[in-house]
Amino acid sequence: MSVMTTTGDPNQVVPLIRERQVLDPVASGQSNKVIARELDISHNTVKLHVRHIMDKLHLRSLMQVRQVVCHTPAVLAGLALLESGGDFADAVIAFEGELLGGTEFVSFDQQAIKLLKAQKRKVRLLGP
């Protein structure tokens, strides 16, 4: 299943829904066959989603995926901003900052500020 990106480009479609559903079971060590059965998709489709996850997280082996300790809500925030054309790390930092009691995201990065502001987050752009 695919979803339209929020970049506004109708030609850019990213299969994030299934990637999100596959991420936790893969990280916890479940086999692709078990994941496929639980999600009612083919084993090969699970492998494709795992490859996408590995590419996005810059991992080289399945063992690395299983060693990733994942705070799923933070990862989902990162994937959502990445989907909208932003940087994965900016969203994770903003999300975790809020979780730790931070009141606003502060950055020199105009694009990050714009995208996070569109998500209704309190942000402040630092300037020269």
C-alpha cells in the first residue's frame, strides 16, 4: 500500500504505511515469513519493505536492522518529515525534545523550521 507524499508532487509516491508496519517486527527479530503472514502480504513484499527501511536508515545488513533500538513514535515522526521533503533527524530531534519537556525547536535550517511549523510545532529560526 502506498500513500501520497505531502510534498505536493503527484508523481512521488512513498510506501510508508507498510514500512511502518514492518519496522518494529523486523527490529525485534521476527522472520520475514512471520511478518508476511501477520500483515497478509507476500514474503517478497516484506523483503522489499525491509530494503526500503535499511536504505532510509543507512543500514548495510539485516543484523544491523535487528540491532536498532527503535522508539517507534520518534521514527514515525522522522519518516513523516522525510516524506514531506525534510530531514529525518530534524523531526526526531523535535519529537524527542518535546518528549523531554522542550518547548520549541530552534534551528538555523529554514526548511526544517518551515516543515515543522506546518506540523503545528512551536519553532524558532535563528539568524545571523
